[in-house]
Amino acid sequence: MRAMDSHRFAVLAPAAARLALLAAVSSVVGLLSSPTIGLSVAVAGLVALLVMHLVYTSLLAAWLERPDLDAIPEGWGIWSDVFARLYRVRRNTEQNERRLQENEERFRRTISALPEGIVLIDATLQIDWCNPVAEQHLGISLRADQGLRVTNLVRDPEFVGYMTSARFESALVFQPMARPGLALEVRVVEFELARSILITRDITQGERVDAVRRDFIANVSHELRTPLTVVNGFLEMLIDAQAENGATRQHHLQLMHEQAQRMHRLVEDLLTLSRLESRDTLVTDEVVDVGQLVREVADEARALSLGRHQINVDLTPGFVLGSREELRSAFGNIVSNAVRYTPAGGTISLSWHEDANGGRLNVTDTGIGIATEHIARLTERFYRVDKSRSRETGGTGLGLAIVKHVLLRHGGHLDVQSDVGRGSVFSAVLPPERLLAQSNAVVAVA
Ligand code: ADP
């Protein structure tokens, strides 16, 4: 006998036994008294059973209206089994529902924690659900906008065009009008016949890096093209002009040499910058004698000035821990700028001082000065206040970018104060932990 059949038998057998008992009792009563009384006993027994079943049926109907597990009726006979089974079915259903709810909750929490924005949309682009990142990216709100078409809320033409084109093989990159400065990548994944997932990703940083790289390549190409055009032009003239006299030829060669030097300086500065940028931390920690370094830089400045400026040096002795080569390049750039942007007859003063805040190389000039709005941008690559003056004096536009990098790598920074027409003070500041007391420095050098 199969399990199902045996169970049915177990449930039905007592009911059948009760009917058999009733039949037996009423038969005995019929035999002992009269058949009418026996029949009455049988009818009374059947009526009692019917009433019991009616009572339990109405209890069942009432419970089914509000199937509360704790309020399930206790049954008698076959009804006890019915209610016990209903109890189990209901309990399993409740457990399944709870598990389903928990899974759905966990799923939503997981999606909410994603760094991407997720919007569930239907075939008519209506929003079913979205996570907080999508709310931020698209400027929508789940509470207020559920059931609305996403293209009515994000109205940027490229977004609307993409969503309505239904061609989702590639992603869309756009900058939402509602979120200036944000660059978004949008993808749509269709996952059911009439439902899709809209995924948004913030690619602002990547776009910015791309823009910087594009600008940089454009700038370098531009910087190299000008001297190359000049050199090319003169070479063509030299080839064509057989009759060119010696002095003219000499002049042209001189100009070509200058342009070649300019390209050389540019390439050197680019290499220095790329070396500085590709190393994350300082690899060398030498003991650098600042006094000696500043005197060397001042001598170079005198050579560059050719006697047109007065160059003063005021030093308290000092030693710092760092890269000598990098600091020399940074100090040299600041000082050569002072010479190049100070008209003849001006004064340039170099001083090194140490206090509790660190060491400070001040380079003060009486030059052309810089308007305040330019100061914050001076250390950007190729940023120049006056392009032609920079080029005439042999500038590459990279000097202060190098200075900034070197100082950053030493934990320091550049300070600039300036008055247009009166002069500037460029200060290379190094933090106290880079300074060495003289006695320590002597030991370290030894
Ligand atoms: P450049 O090679 O053009 O000098 P830098 O990066 O060294 O490039 O400097 C950037 C710009 O800062 C310069 O083009 C110039 O306009 C300005 N500048 C730098 N130093 C001085 C200074 N001492 N006086 C006035 N302007 C300066």
C-alpha cells in the first residue's frame, strides 16, 4: 500500500468504525426493543454526526477568512487531521513567504550597495525601482518618481535619444544637465521580455584624466611644432638660396640653433616631470647642504642675468634630508624665473631661513609681478601669464610644475605672493621633519 493510501486509510478507518458502531448499536437496540427505536437511535446518531460536521465546516470557513496560525481550531475525529494538515500547509507557506521577503530584501540591499546606479524599467520606460546611486546620478527619487517614465525625468536629448532608440549594444556617455560636472556612462540590459535594467556609472574621474591627457598631448605638440617649423623653414631657405651670403647663413644657423635648444629644453623638462610623476615616494634621502645649493643656483642666475640684475644671497646655514638633484632643479627654476621676469636693473634676493614651521627658501624679485587671478594656476603644465615673454626668455611653461612636484614629494609646498609691476616672492617651503640640526648633518655626511 502506498504511503498516501495508508494515510487515507488511517484517517477514514475511525470514521468508518464509528459508523459501524452506530449501525451495530442501533441494530442491537432494534432487536432488543423495537425496530422503530433502533431506527431512531441510528437517525439521532447520524444527525449528531451531521451537526458536528456542520459546526466544523463553519469553523473552517471562518478560519479561512483570516487564516491566522495561532487561531486554528482544534478538531475532533477526521477534523483534527484536517486542521493539523491545514496548520502545516499554512506554516510552510508563511515560512516560504518570509524567506522570499528576506531574499528580496537582501537582493535590494545588495543592489543598493553597488557603486553603479540601477534602475528597473518596464517596456514603456516607466521606473519600477531604483537604488540610491541611480537617484543621485539621474536626479530622480524612487518615492516620488516610481511609475513615471525615466525619459520624462531625465530630459537630456542624448539620453532620451538613446533610451528610445532601443539600440543598447554600446553604452552612452553623457553629462546630465541636472548634475553639472558629472560624466555618466549609461547601459541598458534587457532581462525579461518587457523589463530592462538601466545601469549608470560615474566616469567623471576617467573623463577628467582623459581631458588632461588630451590637453597635454595637444600642448606638447603645439610647443614642438613652432620651433620645428622655424628650423624647417630655414633649412629650406639654406637649400634653395645658393646665393645667400655668409653672414645671412650664419644668422639663420644661429636662429636654428636657438630653436633646437628650445626643443631640447622642452624635452628635458618633460622627462624631468615624467620622472617625478612616475615615482610615488622619494627614493633618495641625502643630506643636502642648502647653503651650498643656493650659492650654486645664485651663480647660475648671475650667468643667466649677464650683469643686468643685482643678485643677493642671505643665508643661515641649513641641512635638509631629500634629493639633491630634485631640490636643485626646483630652486633653479624659481631663481631663473626671477631673472627672466625681472627687467634689467632689478634686484633678486635669495634667503634661507628655518623655524618651527620648517625651512623656507624665499626668492624675492623686483620684476613684472603676477595678477592674483593667475597665481593659483601657475603650477599647471604650460600655464603662462604672458606666452610671448615666456618664450622670448626661453621658458618651457613647465618650470613651476616641476617645482610643485619636487616640493610635494618632499612634503613641502610652494607659496607665491606678488604685486603687478612691483615684484614677487616665490617661497619653497620644506616641512620641519626634513630639517637636520647641523651636528646631525655633520655626522650623517661623515
Ligand atoms: P615658464 O617657462 O613660462 O617660465 P613656469 O612654469 O616656470 O614657465 O612659470 C609659469 C608662468 O608663471 C610664467 O610663464 C610666468 O608667466 C609666471 N612667472 C613665473 N615666475 C615669475 C616671476 N618671478 N615673476 C613674474 N611671473 C612669473
